Amino acid sequence: MKRHASALVLASIALASLAGCSASPERGNSEQASRSRPSPTTTTLRIPLVDEHAKPLARHNDALAKLGLEPFPAFVEGDFRTLRVAFDKESTHYENVREKIGAKDELLQYVEPGDFEFADAAASICYTGDPRGVVDVIGELTDDVFSDQLSIVGWKYKNEKHFTLADEDSDGDESGMPQRWLDWSGDSDAVLVVTASDDDGTAFNAGAIVKCSDTTR
């Protein structure tokens, strides 16, 4: 189901969460009120190019070389303005060559950020620049890299907690959040993002987006 309007709503919600996030003590954002929202251009995401079984598209590069065709990079990287273009280029290339190289599996896309997190951190989604701009970039990639129904429920960085879709009367109630959210220590530079993409927006999934410099590449 394609719901282009929801992508626009998400982008607005993600931006609003950074621009006007509550600074109430209950939500751990006592310092957020004095911190201006960073420009998304200072943050980039690196998305691994893999198929639906998490196998890298670059494994087809030998076959592509024999046909004189352009190889796949391991990742595409960009900010909120450029990443969609870069991903779409490789997505189109994959569709154009699939039959020629005998690739039967679909490209991994229209999913949630956590679906690009793998056991090998070096092969996973990661960010560069300001961690507080990560959700901005995610919000610009719905109905393409990520699901058109994607909702960002909340995110954490260090000791900061942001309840993007929280009820104003909930006082930061975390009882419905995934266990990974509750156990998150904030010791690393990773950004923990809780999302949902089901019809009801109630199936929460947590994914950690690590800092690219923290991985071996």
C-alpha cells in the first residue's frame, strides 16, 4: 500500500520532534530546550545495498563485469537531499540487470531502519555528522528506502529521550516501548530509533544506527 501523504506527515513529525521537543524532566530532555535543532545537511546516512535476504548486491559484480556493466557499491551515502537520488539510481540499476545476471531476490527496501541493522556492524546502516539529524534524514526516505507507512515513535541518543508520537498527557510513559529501549545505556554514539510501519502503528521495532567511524570498513 502506497500512502504518499503519510511520508509527508512523517517528515513533518520528524522535523517537529527536533524543533520543538519537550524539555520536561520526566522525558530526560532538560538540556534540549537550550539546544537549537541541527541542520539535516550536517548528517548523512549510509545504507547497505542488500537483497531481501540481506545478501550484498556487490556479490553480483563479477557477473556484471563480464557483461561490461557497472558494479554495485557496498553502500549508498548522502544527506536528506541526496540519499534518495543515490539509492534510486542503484535500485533502478538492479532492476535493469536482474534478469541478465540471474538475480531472483528483491532489493531490500520499503522497510524500517532496524531492518538494515545486521550482526556485522560494518555491514549495517550508520550515520556521519550530527546524531540529532538522523531522524530528519530517515523522514526524507519514506516510500523509497523505508516504508511509506513508517512512523518514528521515539529516539534516544546518549541521555536524551525523544517521544515523537507520545500523547501529551502520557508524561513520557515508556511502558509500551520495546525492551531494547528500556535497556538502552547510551554509552555509545549510536542513535536508537523506535519505529512502526503496520496499519495501526502499534508494532514497535527498535533499531540502532551506529556512527560510521565506530565500524570497521
